[in-house]
Amino acid sequence: MNEMIQETLVGWSRSQFALTACYHWLFVPLTLGLAVVMAVMESIYVKTQDEFWKKAAQFWQKIFGINFAIGVATGIILEFEFGTNWSNYSWFVGDIFGAPLAIEGILAFFMEATFIAVMFFGWNKVSQRFHLASTWLTGLGATISAWWILVANTWMQHPVGMAFNPDTVRNEMVDFWAVAFQPMAITKFFHTVSSGWMTGAVFVVGVSCWYLLRGRNKRFALASIRVASVVGLVGILTVMFTGDRAGIQIAQNQPMKLAAAEGLEHGGASAPFSIVPGIEVPKALSILATHDTEGVVPGIQDLLNGYTDNEGKVHPSADEKIRRGRQAVNAFAEYRKTVNKDSVAAIQARQTFEENQAYFGYGHIEKKEDLVPNVTIVYWAFRIMIGFGCLLTLLLCLTLWFERRGTLAQKRWMQHWGVWSIPMVFLAGQAGWVVTEVGRQPWAIQDLMPVGVAVSGISASSVQVTFCLFLALFTILLIAEIRIMCKAIKNFRMED
């Protein structure tokens, strides 16, 4: 009965956090992308002194502001949930995880708050160059904010720069720079931010195509498409490059996530890439994961039963990791009991703990099958992300091509495609985060702390109530934002 209650609590806590994160991620990438588009347009205005570009920048700034306000509300709730629903997690690694979030709040958020006020209310009150700097700094503040949040998230995927203190039962930071600038964090930052540029660009293209379909604001629409397509293509190229780097890093640090994303039961050398079930590209997965056609990529069963990697290192089976993890848990409990009573027993217990510490998190895993994430969800989310990404890349290439040739206004099929690309780009972004977060289950912190241990000791019913409240609140906010943005888009007029 207690196990069922615990599973229910963990399930609802995960669902509430996923709900908040998914809603929040509807707003963040659009903020990052629109920040670049509006800043580029204002830069053109300052250079050319053409009032057309000023009005264009002001319109997209208005859409940015509507989206920014809702994004802040959901982001604040997301951070509070670490204390309410995941207090054991916050206690265990709060010294490390809290640092980047604190920096984000103190540095980036205040930077955004300062310059966004000048950006919105400083037109004709400050010099053009100062206003332009404020616009760029607003976007830079949002980007810096993303940096520190992604540093915290990456640390959950690959914990570094820390040491466990058995006397305080906490992980403590020993190398701030290792946490802040580990290669996975750098890759994740550029991958995520550039995907935001793509999101903002596709949104601008979609809205502009809507104007073209209705024969309104033609010059504004075509100019917006020109700027957004370039921004989006730069973003997509960066996404592709960093995605390649991320594949190698995930293969090294989170091989089970990669195996789940590929639905790879049995791996090995020259592993194929699965496009969809039954259609594979020979050796492609080995190339993506190791940059070697003969590279070894372990499958799910290899990871559970043990395997030998490309460097000849033997990786133990899941059962062995769980066995040694339980040794570490028991030794730690013995150390805590004897540390103030019997120094010899305490020394022996601590020695046993340190010998098995690398598998400490596995000591809380019930059975090896629990180490496998939901393969179906991760597999198809990965393909939604890649598939939609390819379609959106083609869209931006074609819109820029037709716009430069002066024929886009006559391509109604392209305009319809542009409008429908808006939900497509948001689905691609959501799918990417599903791969990232569902793919690392059952871990709250990779190989260190399962979600079942990280959850707070609260009743499942209280989480159910707040889940329903948040679902209603976030849905109302989302509907309100969509209605406000649609009204602003519908009422906007600019002479051609």
C-alpha cells in the first residue's frame, strides 16, 4: 500500500512539473526568437532612418511584450516547485543547483527588467542608439537567463564539480566553473537558444503569411519574412551543428537516453539509424554517436546486461550496479549510526561507502527494468522533433528564395504552409524537451538520485489539487495570451 501511495505521489509530482515546464516552454523560445527579430529591425531603422522599420520593430516588440509577461509568470512557479514538490532533491543538491538559478534571478532577470522598460517606454525619450542598445540588451538578458537555467538543467543530466559530504548528507559544489562551463552545458545552451531563434522566426513568417493571404500589410509582411527567414536559417544551422555535438555527448554520458530515442534493443558496432520502424540507415547511428562507422553504440539490453565500449572499457550490468548501490546505501546508513560512537566501525563503513559511491543512486532502484525510460514516447518525440525541423528548414529556405525573387506574394500554398508552421514549430520544441527529460528517467539527477527519492513527503491529494489548479490557470493564461496577440495582429495596419 505504501509503495502504491509513493508511486502515485511521484507520478502526480512529475505530471505537475511537466505541465508547468511544457506551458513555460511555449513562451521562452518565442521570447528568444522575437528578441533577435525586433532588434535586427530596429538596427535597420537606426541605420536607414526609414520610419517603416521603426513601426515594424514596434509591432514585433508589442508581440514580444505580451509573450514575455506570461512567460515570467510560469517560470516563477516552475522554480518554486523545486521547494514544494521536490524538497528532498533541493536538500540533497541545493548548494549546487541553486547557484545558477540565483545568478539567473539576480543578474539576468534584473537586466531584462531594467532595459525592457526603456525599450517599451523610451521611444522619443532617449536617443536612438541608447534605445537600440536597450532592445539588444533586453534580448541579451533573456539569453543570459536561459544560460543559467540551462546550466542547472544540464547539471541534472551530467552532474560535475561536486563532492558528497556524508556528514551533512548533501552534495557540495567544489568547482563552480566546472558546473557553469561543462561542455554539455555549452552545447545545450547554443542548441536551445538557436532553436528559440528558429521558433521566433517561424512565428514571424507565419503571421506575415497570414497578412499576405488577406492582402494586407504586404510590404511589412515581405520585409518581416526577409528578416525572419535569415534569423531562422542561422538558428537552424546552429541547431544542426550543436545537435551533432549533443549526440556524441549523450552517447557518452546518457547512453540509455540515446538507446531509447532510437528504440535500440541490441546495439554494437556499425549501429543503424532508425528513420521509422522497419526503415534504417546502415551505420548512421554509429556515425552520429561516435563519428566512426564502426563505433560501438550500446542498446537497451546491452546497458542492462553489461557491455564493452569503444575504448575497451567494460561496463557492469544493471544488476551489478544495483547490488553495489545497495552496498553503498547500507554502508552510509552504518556510517551515520557509528560515526559518533565507534570510530573503527565508522571508518570501515565510510571506506565501503566510498568504494561503491559511484553507484549510490542505483541503491534506490528496485529492479533493472526501472532504468529503462518510456521507449515509445522518447522514440516518437525524437522523430517529431527531427521531422518537423526538416520541414521548417525547407519552409524558411523557400520563403526566403521566393521573397528575394519577388514571387512569394503569389504563392498562396506557401502562405498557407507558413501559417500552419506556427503550431508545427512549437510541437517540435516540445518534442525536443520530451526527449531530454523523459529520456533520462528514472533519474532526477543522472545516476545519482532517482525521482522516487527526490520527491517531497507530502500527500498525493495535495499535488492533485494543485495540478488541477495550475492546469486551469495556465490554460486561461494561454487562451488570454493567444486572444490578445490575435487581436493585436488583426488590428495592425501599415500602409504599403
